[in-house]
Amino acid sequence: MSQDVDLHLTLYIVNQEKHEGMINELRSLIDQHYQNQAVTLDIVDVLSVPEKALENNVFATPMLIREIPNPILKVLINIASAKDVFLAIRANNDQARALL
């Protein structure tokens, strides 16, 4: 992973079609809050790549992981609360702990 990335998120899901609305909402939020910044959003379907989920201790979905910046944050998402989760993970560390 390049150090030139401002934000790196990985969303672990089961059945990407079922979660298209949440994925589109996350992409929209990234566009709104990280204009002109380097952002990566990886989507991992745990049924297709179970080893990646196990490697990252993902045992429930949907889970959003903020890998960059540190510290790493893992948050289970309710499909209806994707915006709240996104805002919490982009907050600074003290604010994120208070929100979660």
C-alpha cells in the first residue's frame, strides 16, 4: 500500500448486489469529504475471498475497516447507518472513540 494515500477503507460484505446502495453511498461520501485527496475503497466479498476476511479477523459483515490513517478502525455497519459510520471513521481519533 502506497504511503501517498490519505484514506484507505476496506468494506467486507456478503453479496455485493445486496449492498450496492451502501457502496454507492460510501463512494458519494468519499467524493464529498475527500475532494482532491487520494482515497482507496476496496470491496471484499467474503464468500469469494474468505482467506482475506480471516486474515483480517472479519467474522461478521458488513464491516468497514479504516486501514489508513492509523489507528486501524473496524466497524460493523448497519446498512441504514453507512453515513454515520463513515463520519465516525473520518473523525480524528478522540472524536471517533466518542462516536463509536
